[in-house]
Amino acid sequence: MAILQRIHTLEEGQSLVVHHDRDPLLLYAELAEIGWGAERIAAPAGEVRLLLRELP
């Protein structure tokens, strides 16, 4: 919930990097519903980092 709330505070064109200890599988469908996507980016072992941004 915190991630979705934070997305709604961003200005147009901004993105968000999130850090997780596991893959947030339920988040992907919720992002798609609001027109956002997630791209996995490099992270240390044991961490999942996602770059979230609005889809064109």
C-alpha cells in the first residue's frame, strides 16, 4: 500500500526505485491497473530492486 500511495505523490515523468527483501508479486497487477510498470534492476544478493515508472 505504501508504494501505491507514494506513486500518487510523484510528479509527471518521475519514477520510483523500491527495495524489497522478496519479489512483490501482488504489486505487479496493481501497478498495471494504474498504468505503471516495474523493471527489475541490479541489487545486492538477497534484495529485489524495482524501477517503477508510468507506462507510455
